Amino acid sequence: MGGNINYMKIFISEKLNNLAKSCTFPLYAVGGCVRDALAGLKSSGDVDICAPVSAEAFVAAAEKAGAKINAVYKNTGTVKLSFGEEGYEFASFRSDSYVRGVHTPVNTFFTDDIMLDARRRDFKCNAVYYDIKAENIVDPLGGIEDIRAARISTVAEAEKVFGEDGLRLMRLARQAAQLNFTPTDECLDGAKSNARLAADVAPERIYAELDEILHADLRYGLKYAQYRGLKILDETRVLDVILPELTDGRGMKQNEKFHLYDVLEHSLRAVKYSDPSVRLASLLHDVGKPVRMRADGNYHSHESESARVAADICARFKVPKKTSAEVVTLCALHMYDLRCDARESKVRRFIVDNLAVFDKLLLVKQADYSGCRDDLSEAPAVTKFKAIYADMVRENVPLTCAALHVRGDELIAAGVEKRNVGDILHMLLHECVTHNICNERKALIKRALSINASGIHMNKQSFN
């Protein structure tokens, strides 16, 4: 299937267009950029290009057109090039063969047959080509029909396509979510029967795809796209392979007074309603519940278990350390004052002790609340915490030790033991935010000397 489609030039830059016109062979744009244009979606700006020539032949043409060649991979016929800030990846037409489930092909055969090149891809919607010079669409496998139907089907038998590359299992969920395309039954069945192959993919590659699924709504602005992606991982049972700790909660009932869903579905719905900045924490906030249920027959103190399990998951996926630490902390704290019965003085101390994650903790609490019964009203605990924090700001109480009107060196000069300074500063902060003492230098030094003399050592988690 082919045809003229002038608006495809929208995402073809002048420099790329000039390169195509200078080539003695047809140069095609392919993949997501073509799919998105045909679907009427905003292009990400990434344009993959290909042609029925060798990498060496393409490099010669590209250099003649003024491109900078950044890398050449002759084994796969891949070239990375740029025109200033414009970057592109070129691939020679090829056909690949795989060892079952392994992401990297074991053999690559170069060809001038566009049908063979299309067959090496994953989904038909990604196998539509745009001949830049001829301004013509080439559709070897009927991908345009899939795009028009908002459908995902595989370029060959689904069993074969997913059996070749386990990462395609994740790509299916991600692209279905981002595009709001529906996979065909054959596609889903093929993914499900090959779900175990996700275990053969490097964990960091799995996490990269999972992270995109968790933020799928941001790609094209499609509401709840992240939830759709997770549900496809659940339906195909790929989720069982990549996050067995999470899917242990499937079918695990919760208190019907507060919950409409089992532990797994609640976690997925928490992601559905969560702010993009706390999606991973929202996904894992209750991951300790199955452990506690098996051990004790209840969910008591599941938040500490969730933090432990979340740390293991983040380590396995090689999540960046800063993100991992934040997720673990949010999981550990998400249950604090759930019933809104903590005294205000305790909440004030809790806020300053966890100021670094306070805003995100409120977002996780809200996601947790909304995921229980699909209630989008503000969570009572969030309302309470916001009001107390607003009062603290209005009262101009110090929120950090740095905001105290005394420094550590001043305490040492006044006679406070150096080894006690950190703890005493923190205790002074607690007393200031609860109005037990004014944030005034003389009063702070006097109180610090009293604490030092008494030998009191504060517990920074005294809100528990």
C-alpha cells in the first residue's frame, strides 16, 4: 500500500530533506515518527531513517551532504549522525535472526527488500515507511490500516515476534498505553504465552520500559495511559515475571469498608490517580502487604515491609540511587496518621523531620486514598497535613536546623559538647515548631546547655 501524503513533510527537517534529495537511493523515515504523523499525534522529533544500501554507502552520501558521522556499526548496518543539534539513526535494510527471547539478534542479513526489513520489526504500525524524496508512503504490511483502527498487531505470527525478543513484551504495553491503541487478541495471546521471556531481558532495560509505562500519559497527554499500560502487563502476565512481589497481591482481599479492590488492583489504581512524580512509589507502596499476610495473617506494619521490598526491587532494576532512596522513604511513611488521630505537635515534628519528601508524601497519600474506592476528593490526612503546614509557614517557625537562629559552632563556643550538637539542634527545631521555645539565639543557647547538661539524646523519629 502506498500513496502521496504531503503533510508527512512536517517532521522532515530541511537538512534531512536535502540529504534525501542528494542520495542516489531512496531514503526512508520509518517507525514512530511516521506512525505518529499518520495518527495525528504530536511528533517527539525523533526520526529514524533507513535505506536499501550498506552503512558505508550511506556514510559517503551523508558526509557529502554535510552530516557529522558520530558512530558506525557495520555488523548491524547502523549509523549515528547529526546536522548540528539534529541527531538521526540510520539502519540498512536487513533481516535478523534471534536466539529465543534474547534482545540482540545473533545474525543479521542485509537486503534491498523492504518487505524483509518490515518483517524484522515488531508491530505493523511501526513498519510504515515514508520515502522522503518521493514524498510517498510505502506500507508493506498494512500498518496504515492498524493506525487508522488504533490497533496493534505483530508483523508476523505473534508467537514468533515475541519469542524472538522478550523486550517486545514491554514495548507492547508501553506503545498500547502511550498511543491508546488496542492490541489484537492474537497479539495478547502471543505475549502471554511468551511472558516468561521477560526474565531474560536485562533488568535495567525492563526498568527503562516500565518507567515509560508509568509516565505513558505524558507522551501524548492521554489520561490514565499509565494505568492502561500496567493492565496490559497484568493481562499478559508479564507483570508476574518482572514484579512477582507486586502480583502476589492479586486476589488478596482487603477491608471492604475502605477498599473496593484487591491489593494488586489497588496498587495499579494508585498509579492511575497519582502525580507523575510519585508513580513508582505509588506502584510499590503496598508491596509489603502479601509478605505480612503470609507471615501474620494481617497487614499490620506493612509499610516497613513495603520499604524493604521496594529497596530490593529498586536494586534489582538498578534504579538511580536518589530515586530509589526516595521511593523507599515514601513507602515507609505512607501510612503515618492515616486515621488522622495524631496530635498536631507530633505532625509538626513529622513534617520537619521529613521535609525533603513532604510534598511527595502528600501525593502518595492522595494516590493511596483515591486508589481505594476511585474517590478523587482530597484525602482527609492530606487536608490535615496541608493545614498544619500552612499554619507553620504563617507562624514563620523554622522548618530546618539551618533556619534556627543559632549555629552549631555557637553552641560549641557556649559549652555544648561537640558530639551532641547535631542531636541538640534537631531537638531545638522540634521545640520551636511546637512552640515550646522561641527561635531566639539566647533562648536557644540556654535550652541547648540545659539539654547538654541533662544528657538527653533525642530520637529523631519521636513522632512514632
